[in-house]
Amino acid sequence: MTAVPPDFGKRIGMSLIAGRDDLEIAAATVRDLGFEGMEVHIQQLGPGLPGVPVLAAHATAAGRLLRRAGLTASALNAVGDASFDPYSGPTALAGSITGLAEHLRWAAAMGAPRVLIWEGRVPEPEDVQAACEALAHVIAEARRRSGLAAPPEISCELHPFTFALKHRALAQLAAALRSVGAGICLDFCHFGVALGADFIAQIDSETLATINHVHYADTDTETSELHFPPGVGVLDLDSIGRYLGGRPVAVSWDLFGWPEPRHAARSGMARYADFVRRHAAGCAP
């Protein structure tokens, strides 16, 4: 990683902090909580009504909305989108390419430097290598099909039930992503649930070098998808920060699933902001 993204060193919140609201309310909520940028979840990009399509113009309007709110567009979060299914045959593979190419165009229209995806599920460990190859093909072809001279980067957010963590195939996935210029989103909650509280020490140097985005959270290491506020779970966040060093990656605060995200953001902002500041300064926490 050599390029410094525009959201590096900024306090980044997620539109899902106000996940039941429209993007206008979510942006105001995130700004008023003290964040400087926002990850936009794909479900909030359009009107959210069944049968109403989302188009590039929605993303362009969303970018204007964020700028008016004084927020940097950090990412288009398309993790788990229904269009992404590279492993269910040729038709699904083609649809995954088309969908990801469209999401890259939407992120560019919004002014976001990255698109978040996941690597998906495969049932058996012996399917992992073929899945890695299919994923790399989808990413490379989607970048080409996007028609963009400089497409947003792609960051793959692993989950305890998606194949890289489930089948302990981090190194294989990292190599496949590097081969097409993509990277891994290190979500502290997901890694903690899958690998335990010492997950960061289990990541080899090449995989660590593949990380191009971070989701900051705590966890009890047992409850999948519940992102705890800092200090409420069992992670040593300072130790994790030392492994990340001063790498030029943005650090978003993920509170997905937490039942009182606004209270958590208010009470934990100083600790999160200090983590971001020290990381950006290149100092070990």
C-alpha cells in the first residue's frame, strides 16, 4: 500500500448508525456525532422501495449530500449484496461481474475511494482455491467492465461464515486479492469471533500487507455480527493498533448490530478518535 486514501486519518462513521433512516438523516446523524466521513451502505443509496431501481444518478446525488453535510465519502458498502454470487455457475458469475462493475461506477460517482464486498461462502475447504480464482476473475473483469480509468479500490470484508475465515484460508485469499490489486478489510469483530482475541498475531506479514481498510470495533469473540464499542468487549485494541502501525489505511468505526449506536459513539468517540490520530501519525498506540 503506497497511495494514501482521502479518508486516511479521518473519523469515519457508517450510515448504518441510522440504518432505518434515509441517507439525509443518516449523514446528519453521523456528522453530529463527531465523524468527518461516512461509509454508505448500498441499501441506503436509493429510496429503499421494492422494485425501484438504484442508478448512478442516485450515487451522484448522494455524493452531493455528503459534501453539503461536510463529510468525506469513505466507501460504498456492498457487502452481501444479492448480485454477488460468483460460485453458483456461469450465469451467477456473469451477474457478479456486472453488479460489481456497477458498484464501482456508483462509488466513483459518489466520490468514494473504495467499494466493500465480501468473498462469499463455499461449503467445503477443497473449494477454496477455485473460489479464490473465481473471485480474482470477477474483480479484474469488473474493474475492466466499469469503464473507469481509475476505478475505486476494492476491499473484501471477511466474516466468520465466509470462506477465508471459516476454512482458515487467509493466505490464499490474500494472494488472490493482491494479484488483482484488491485488499482485505480487517474487521476486528469478525476476525475476533472467527479466530479469537489474539487474531492479529495469527496474521502473517503478507496477509497483513494486503489490508487496505479497517473496521474498528470490539467483540466478545462469541457473538457473530455484534460489533461492541471499545472497552465493552475483550480485545486489546492498542495491541492491534501496534500491528497496523502507520499503514495508510482508513479506520472506520463499525457499530453494526449494537443496539444503542448513538450512545456508544458519543461515549466512545474520544477513544476511537485517539486510535485514529495515533495510527495516522504513525505512532504505536
